Amino acid sequence: MAASACLRILRAYLAWEAALNPYRAVTFDMGSTLVHFHPSENALYQAAFRVAGLQPDATALQRARDEVWRDYFAQVSCSTFEPSPERDLEIEERMLRATLERLGLDDGGRFDRLMAACKAVFRIPGVVRVYAEVPRVLRTLRIHGYRLAIISNWSWDLHDYVQLTGLDRYFDVVIASSRAGCEKPHPAIFQRALEDLGCSPDKALHVGDSYEADVLGARSAGMDALWLDRSGAGGHADCRAICDLTGVLDVVLGQ
């Protein structure tokens, strides 16, 4: 069979498949969805604190960080802001100072050293790792013609991490909250991604590990959503859940 005939058959098959499928685009969260930290994010922060001569208890540090960021997201989840790298840095500094305060620690005039160490540990090669199933899932979606995007509550340098991990080859659009001017679950960040993808919300599926930020946020923008529950904890009966990203292929392609 001539190559041109094979190409026509392939195009016809893909067009038929697309007509049967309700989605044209799939969007993903970044942290704990596409990538994870090794060692853990909290262990990396603990290492940065040690560089600055501080020795917080690991459990106390995790609790303090969780509380500080939970309070921050509660304040900004329904609001927008003017994005800039300066604002992004100011937020990071504010959150770190708040963490120190929660821990009852005095930085002893070494805050700048602590801030630099916190940034440096996440730039160590191999610290940010792609989950094992991710490349195959993304390749398969690309082969089947889906438009792909990342929508993440992440700092100004999200694009750097997307490139460092090799994920840039798969994605048409990358949206960091720090550049979008709002945080998930605000619908505007999802709407921005949909506009850049050229896709209507009813033709897009969002996947992420946070029920509040990802599932409820995507729904508020009119999108369908999958909750990624890697731990198997369960607890949200009103949405479809998957234990790893191969479940996306089951939902989208029926594989």
C-alpha cells in the first residue's frame, strides 16, 4: 500500500476517534501530578535550614509550612493580582518569614542565606523527578492529537523546571499562577489556559492531585476533572479518581 494511502487511512481513523471522544485537550497540574521531589520537599527545606545554621524538627517544619501556605491560598483563592517577578519573590520571602515565626526560630541575621539556600536546593540535578508513567502517557496523548497544558500554582520559574525535566517537548501551553495573576482554584487561570489552547471548556479535561485546587477549580471554569489520588486515600465520591496518570488513558482513550 502506498505511503499516501496509509496516511489517508491514519488521518481518517484519528478523525473518527476524535469525533467519538468528548475531549480535545487535557491539562495537568505540575507538582505531585507530573513531578515529585527526591528527597521530599520538606527534607529539602530542612537541608536549606541547616545550611543557614538552623535545626528545625522535621515534623514541626512540615506543619508550619503547611499552615503558612494554607493560610495564603485561603486569602488569594478568590482574588487576582498584578503578576511580576518582584511580587513572586516578595511572596516567597513573606512565606519563609512566616514559617520561621510559626517555628519560633530567630534567623540570627541569616535570612538572606536561608532564602538563597531554599532556592539552591531545588536546583540540584535530580531533585525534581518525573513520575515513571508520565512520558508514556503524554506521548500517547500527543500521538492521538490532544492539545496539552500545565496549569500550576508555581513560582515564576515554572518554565525552567518544565525544561529541566524534559516535559517541554510534550506541552503546548504552560501556565504558572505567579504569571497568570491568580491561583487555582480561581477559574481565570483555567480560562487563560483554554484560551491559549484554543479549546472550549466542555472539550477539556483537567487532572491534578488537589481536590480543591484542581477538581473544584476546573469545574468552576466549566471543565471536566479527574482527581489524582496516588495515596489511595479516597474521600471524594463526587468525582472520578485515578491512582496514577495511566488512568488518564483509560478515561480519554478507553485503553
